[in-house]
Amino acid sequence: MRTRLWHKTRLGKFRAERKGFSSIVGAIFMVIIVWILASGYFIYTLSENTVYNDAIREKNMLEADRLSESVQVSNTTYSVNSNNNVVVTAQIQNTGPSSIQFLTIWIYASNSTGWNNHNFSKLNATFYTVPGGSTFSLNVPLTVNGLYSTSAYNITSWLITTRGNTVPLPKQPAVTNNITVAQISQGIGSIAMDMKQFTHYDLNSSPNNGTDIGAPNHSFIVPKSKYTFFALLLTNCDPSGQDINLTSNCYIWVPTAQSETMKSDSWSIAKIVGNKYMTGFTYQILPWSIPTWVYFGATQPKWDAGVLPVNICLFGKIGSADYGQNIPFISVDFQ
């Protein structure tokens, strides 16, 4: 009887100790779980705070880059040379410190009768990127349904950069084509030129591959001591409607008489990309009815001085047929 009572007492004490031990283990596990949850929440909070700070920093940098963009636009023209098509040309100078990439160009056209229409075009990201301090020659064809080459319009356009800035191009009356194509072709050949857009770029030294040609000059006075690029706005008006492929056998030549002997200087056709001179010219396409800039140079005259005539000698292909044309161009004063 006493032995049985002793066993019951020991069993009760053992159960009580086991129950107390279980409570301690449970409390420890609870503390561990709470610590894990608290640590996870703390780490998550730190991570989200880092992401937030990075996003704010990136946003501030983007805003600073956007505000640093600075562009000057000059010599804007709008040319309607065929129905429903307009060509926008301009000189774009990036006056800011960082490169600017133009993403889209928008255009809006209207006339005196109340008609209006608009359109846009996405731009090639590589070609339409302008480094800080550089100048870019914009030449973009766009489609605007309802335009007629024989009517008068007021046109405005604007460029959108990848940073979200809008660069307005001045509102100008459109230059429309009122010349009969057959008369151009039968009279002076397949190419027409805009004499009012005669431009030259004057450098202090002979350019190398990648040299920026600088700012345009719209004057008929050309410095004789400079290395000059001539820039001409030509339009392919061939009645066949085919593109013209100009080869390297194209040049500008200026004759002059020295000591009763005819002398001449020449400027070979050149490749200009993003306002930079590129060596290794192979060919240049003149699309039908689209005004296109063609560059010649850079040359420092040896013989020319005073007011002299300038001629353009063009050679290439129209389709599979040979093409050659000599255009009496302008007169310039070499000083």
C-alpha cells in the first residue's frame, strides 16, 4: 500500500515537471517565431526603403537630365512637293551638356479655308541622337493627308525627346511646288534646287573623319582662306518617279581666269551624318520629290577670287539608266 502511494506521488511529480518543461519549450519556440517574423519584417522594410530611395534618386536624376536639355532651332522650312507629303528641314543645335535623343516628330497643317490635319512619325534612335554642343541637320518626310502641292498652307511642328521635352519648330508658310515637272525635265534636267537655301560651312583646317562641320552660313560671300563645305537643297523631279543615285563623280566647280589661262577649283561630293564629316563617300540617294541636302567639300580655293560663277556637275543613275546633269547654280564672292 505504501509502495503504491509512493509510485503515484512520483508519477504525479513527473507529469507536473513534464508539463512545466513543455511550457518552457513552447515559450522558447514562440519567442523564436516572433523574432523570425520581426527580423523578416525589418529586413523587408529596409529592402523596400532602399528600393524607394533608389527610385527617388533615379527620378531626381531623370528630372535633372530633362531640365538640362537645351536646344536652338534655326532655318526651319516646310516643303510640299507632292500631294499628301511634306518635308521638314531645320538646323538643330544641342546647346546643353548631355546628348539629346529625338523620339518623335509631330506636324500640324492648316489653310485659310479652315482645313487642318496632323500626323507624327517615329525617328531612328541612332541617327537622331545629337551630342552636347553639336548641330544636326533635320530632314524628315511626313505624310499629311489632304495636302496639295498647288495650295498654300501654314505648318508647324515639334520634336519630342526621350526625356519628355517638347522642342517646337517655328510656324512657317509651306513652300509648295507650282512648277510643272515636265518643264523641269525637258528644260534643265531631272533635278531642281532651292537657291534660297544655299548654305556653306567654313572650317579653319581640313576636316578629318568625324569632324563637326560647325554652324551654317547663309551668305553668298565665302571666305577664301577657309576650308568650305557647300550644302545644296536638291529635289529629284524626274518624270519617271524613280530615285536618283548620285555617285562619287559629282562635284562643284568654279572657273576663273588667271594670267589669261582658265583655272578652276572643285569641291567633291561629301558624306555628312549628324553634322559630322565622314570619309569614304560611296553614293547618295535622292528620293523622288523629297528635298534632300547634298554636301560638297571641304576645299580651300587656290585660284578663285572675287565674284565668280558656281556650277554643279552631277552624275549617277536613274533606275538602270545613266544620269548626268550640269546645273548653272549661283555666283559667290570669294574674299
